[in-house]
Amino acid sequence: MGKKRDDISKKYKWNIEAMYADEEQWESDFAKAKKRAEEFQKFAGQLKTDGKTLLRAFREADHIWQITERVYVYARMKRDEDNGLSRYQALADRAQSLIAAVAASLSFFTPEFLAIPARRLAEFRKAETGLAGYDYVMRAMLRRKAHVLSKNEENLLAQLSEALGATGEIFTMINDADMKFGEIKDEKDKRAEVTHGNYITFMESHDRGVRKAAYNAVYSAYTAQKNTLATTYGYNTKVDAISARIRKYDNSLEAALAADDVPTAVYDNLIEAVTENLDSLHRYMDIRRRALKLTKLRMYDVYVPLFAPRKDKVSFEDAVALMKDGLAPLGETYLRRMAEGVESRWIDVFENEGKTSGAYSFGSYDSMPYILMNYAGKLHDVFTLVHEMGHSMHSLFTRETQPFRYGGHSIFTAEVASTVNESLLMRHLLDTRTGENDQKYLINMHIEAFRTTLFRQTMFAEFERFTHLASESGEVLTAEMLSDAYGKLNEKYFGKRVETDDHIRMEWARIPHFYRAFYVYKYATGYSAATAIADRILTQGNKAAGDYIRFLKSGASDDPIELLKIAGVDMSKPEPVRDAMKVFGGLVEKLESLA
């Protein structure tokens, strides 16, 4: 069994008490948000009165959502500490219900705002200067006018939002609380439990028998739940399709991308550009096969490092030091604020029994930008730390600069902030670890970052496009259909040098991202943009770093493509993705020459 949470030192656990010293304070905010949301009804039918009333309504809505966000974030983080504790499952459920209730109470706002005649709205803006602070908010709302329903219909959908989001919650409970993978024998022939947190560690083992055993243990568990998981995911796509149809979008892809004002062509062009360059990925798979001295590469062979690093184990303290060195090009202010965050216990470091798997950056507008990790001491975990710190520093700079209404980020821009950090760390390591073995290891690792972010996420994006088109056509997404589709995509991306099997056909069942449709593509576009920004920072120095910090401070104050132009990248053009593909091809060629 894994460690209990109480067994982990306080210094390695996030300071969630800084949000609420006790649950009594949480209950107070819960009641406050609920009450103020109910009282918000006083604005119903009044938004068209004058600019002053409209501004008061905007500001009150912000206050309500700010409190609600804080209530939800705390409850969700407490549940993520140990998903097996019913106490915090209940707290998170209540917070989710609060979001639905607040959304229902405020649901009249958008349709009523959109009903204000353009000339009258212009008069409001001229008479009430405070509305200038909501210019982008209003532009974004007006842009979606054709897709906003009547006041009563919006209220109905808001009340249904909790139920409509149930599939993701069900998957989380199956995946993180209920599913067990059993034990295998590790490299020392000792029994070891396989968990979400250590699965990749097993897959990176140089003992092929350990890799195979862990692989079989994980996918056997998902296969045993295949019908339940297929039904859960199938209904998730149905919700997306129905929601898009109700809001008069042509399809669920268009609906998902509309929030960022990103045309569907960007999504389709990404898949096309990556597909055109799959030969480089296939060449890399052949390098991997030869390096491992295998006749056939299996899917449990694709993660093991081909070359040994300088140091097998990296303590968390050493990881923090390495992060500071790698991110030095971002400047003294960035480094100082980051160090303060580590000391203030932003980070929940180690895995414990029941803890949510993976890693994320989270927090509310007025809290620390927290980081959840399951740190296992590999260099890969250092990159995960740097990645999530990129998100958290983005949140820190944004929240200190922007008002609540612009205090978040679209995933389109957020993934740039995290991946710039990864790219800078990799460049630092390649520059400072010049031994042949280190170079081969790091180039291989860099290639793997491309593979798992740009190629893998694009494969996921292609799968999502297929499943949603099928669902929109009225097809039932059975376990067999999903597995067949995923298996074919896996063969397409990995090529003939990798031998497929029934287990990898089930990989769709373990991807939590699929329950938030059409956003994984942003990892791929973000990786492309980040590659360009990191190169700009390293070649242009302080000016480029300054532009990048200005981008981090911009939050959600404009459309993502416009915000990225601040950092010197234009994602409305295909060049960043094409250039990233060239970088990948160059890395493969270099590895071929060294291997």
C-alpha cells in the first residue's frame, strides 16, 4: 500500500489552511455565495435601465463568482488529497452544486445584456466610464450572441449543469478512488503495488519484464471496466453534441473552440501538419527499437529511456535548485517570486493513498497558485515541477495585474506558460551537461517531450474529433468501436515498427482529458508556440523576457491569439507548428548520428 497522508511531512504538503483555517469559514463563504446569488435576482429586468445599474450588476456578479470559485477550489483540493474520504467527497459535491445554483441565479444576465439595443449600450458606455473595464467581456459576450438562448432557457440549462457534468465526476471516482491495479514484482523481485503515480516509473524501467507486468496490470484493470467506461465516455460526447446543437453551433468542435475565438481550421490544420510529419516519429521508433536491441518494439517499450542520465534519483530540493538554474533567463523577479512560492508551500509534493493522480496547478483568484504533484524523484518529475510552476507563475502575475474578470487563462495560452519553462530547462541541461551520454539522454528526453506533447496530444485530438463526429451522427460508442478506432490511430502514429496489442486499444479508457472535450490540441499548439518563445528569449535576452512577462500579466484580457502576439508569436499562422516539426526532425537526425 502507498503512504498515508499523515505520514508525509508538513513541508511537502500545500498550505491549504491559508485559504480556510477551518471548515466553519468555508461554510460561511458557502452561505454568503448562495445568499448573494439569490439576491442577484434584483437585477433581473433592470440591466437596460442605465449604465450605472449595468456596472453594479457586472461587479456584483464578479464578487459572487469570486467567492464561489474559492469555495469550490478548496473543496476540490481537499478531495484531491484523498479521494477515498467521504467527508471531502461530500464537500466537493456541495461546492459543485453551489456552482450550478449560482449559474442558475445569474443565468438571466447574458441574455438580458444581449437584449440591450446597440445604441443604448453605447450611451451606457459613454455615460458610465467604469464600464470601460468590461470592454473585452462585453465584446466576447456580443460575439456569442447568436448562441445565447432566452432567459428561461439559459436558466434551465444552468440548473442542469451539475447533472450534465456528471460523466467526468463518475470517471474520476472510478479512476482515482475505485480502480486498483494490483501488485507486480519490481526490479529487485519484491512485490510492489502499481498506482497511477508510479506507473510511468515502472514503464521507464530497464527491466522489460517489469514494464510488461505493469502494462498488463494497468490495462487489464481498464479492460475489466470497459463497458462502464465506454458508456460513461459515450454519454460525455452526447452531452457535448446536444449542448452544441441547442446553442446552434454546427458541431461540438466548433462550440468548444468558440470560447477562445479559434476557428476549427486551426484544429484541423494541426492534425494535418502532424500527420504529414509522422515519418520522423516512425524513424525515431526504429532508433528506439535498435537501441533496445529488439526485433519488435512493443507499446510497453516506448517510454524507457534509451540512455542513462547522470543521476538516477533527484531529490525534491535538488529539483527546485535545478528549476531555478534553468529558468534564470526569465529574470530576477521571476526567480524571486518563484522561490517565495516554494517556501510558502504552494506545492503538494508526494503521492499518498487516495490522492488524485498526475499533476496540476490550481487555486482561486485570491489564493496561492497551488501545485499538486506525485513526485517520484525522476528527471521527468523535475520537468513536471517546472511545467506546473509555469502555470502557477502565470496565475501569480495575472492575478496581481488583472481584475477578477480577467484573472484566468484560456488553456490555449496557459499551456504556453508551462511549456516555455520546460523548453528553457531542456536548453539549460543541453548546454551544461555536455558529456556524450548526457547529450544522448537529454536529446532522447527532448524528443520524448515532443512525442508525448505534440504528437500524442494531436493523436488524442484526432480521436476526439472521430468520437464526436460519430456521436453527432447517432452512432453508439461501444467499447469495441472505441477500441478499434483508438487502435487504428495508435498504429498510424507509431508506425509498423511498433507491434500493437489488445491492451493499447483500451488506452482511450484511462485519459481523463477526454472528459473535457477538445482542449488537448492546445497542448500541441502551446508546445509549438512555447518552442518559438523560448528560442526568442534565449536569442534576444531581456527584451524578449520582458515581452514574455507582459504576456504572463495579460491573463484573459483578450483573445488568446492576440495575447500570444505580445510574446512575439502569431498562432493564426501555421509557421509555429511547421517550425516545431522541423526541430523534431533535427533532433531525430542528431540522435541517429549519436546512437
